Amino acid sequence: MEQRALEHGYGVEERLQSGECALEVSGLTVTYGEKPALVGVAAQIPSGSMTAIIGPNGAGKSTLLKAALGVVPKSSGTVRVFGEALSRQMHRLAYVPQRASVDWDFPTRVIDVVLMGMYRELGLLRPVRRWHREKALACLQRVDMADFASRQIGQLSGGQQQRVFLARALAQSADLYLLDEPFAGVDAATERAIIDVLKSLQAERRTVVCVHHDLTTVPDYFDRVLFINVRKVAEGSIATTFTAENLQKTYGGRLATTHIDQLRTAV
């Protein structure tokens, strides 16, 4: 297990030191009314890495992604994507929201959901051509959902819906993928299918950032981790950062000591 963790960190930190940063936030503060959701968070996500954002409920994990995307306004701080302002690099980002935040009763077919990922190519008035549909079907094939292309999205199971939204993100041909709890509420087969796709994206030198809640799978799924609890607690490779000490700092009494011991053994 120790050797596996060391391998996770190899190469990624070197890219960070050389300046290959896919996403950088500095001094990021977000408030909802008078309540702070994030305070002064700074993070650097190396290009080509797979990073888990972890922390307790209400820690600001989802808010961090949304603020990085400009979906929620920030009170202060900066966001840079591949070294440039967010506004200049939006075409290089893809986002998969929490499944619970989507209106699944909206009457649309699976393939149309995936085609929505190509809105920059299609625009508002351009016709959908055969190659657009072929690309959408290829993305569905990649998540094992091509046979459901004509199905209404609301007729699918939760795991199937999550796969379709991942296919929509794939259709954007992005360089940076931001996913908000992509494994929440899905079956084991879907979780395996999703992580296989994400790892294939990393093999293509894409960058993946996931809000994640299952601590036991962090060492297997990711090579870097960002601990937050309103403020940043720690950030770095799995080998150096996914430690019992940082877990305790982030979760405090919410995490049983026995569970921390199990995680220490796993890493």
C-alpha cells in the first residue's frame, strides 16, 4: 500500500513545480448572506492530476467548484485556469453537478442531454449534424449508455443518469473536468465505470477534480487530495497529505479514531 501511495505522487508534483497548473485559486472567500462558506482558500491543481476535495458536510467543497467556475460570486480572491483568467479559458472546462441538483423531470432524451455538451460548437441556431450525433453516441458508448440514447432522461436510474451527465462532460472535449460528488448514490458497477473513465482522461493528460465523500477509496482513486473545512487544511499528494493528522484536523470529532487507524493502514 505504501508503494502504491508513493507512485500516486510521482510526476504530478514535478509538473506543479514546473508551473503546469490547471487550476489555481488564491485567497478565495465566498459568503452566503453573512455566513462564510469559504475563507481565504488557496489551492494549486497540477495539470494531469486527479484531485479529491474532501471535508465534512458544510465545509464548502461544492462551493469551491462553483466559485472556481464563476457560478457563485466570490467576495474576494482570484481564479486562474491554465495560467489565465477564467473568462479566457471557460472553453477548456467541463462540469458535472450533483445529481440531486438536476431537474430530472425535464422532458428530454439521453442523446439530447449529451448534445448539450457541444453548445459551443452548435450555438443556438445551428443544425445538429450527423457528426454531432456520432460524437454524442461515442461519448455515451464510453460510459456504456449508447443503448439508452433515445430514452427519456427521467426514466433512467440514478446511476444511469450520472453516467449520462459524465458523457455530456466528455462531449465538451475539455482539459479540466470538475465533478461534484460523481459517486454519490450510484451502484458499484456505475462507480467502477465512472472511475475507469476518469482514469482514462488522466491518461490523456486531462485534469480531474472531484468533490468526494468516501474516504476509504481516496488512495485508490486519486493521486492528490485537498482537505477543506471552510478554510484549507492541507493539500498535496496522497503519499504525503492523506494522513490521520490531516483527517483529524479536517473532521475533528466527526471521524472515529478507529476509522482513522484503518485509513492510516490503507495508505
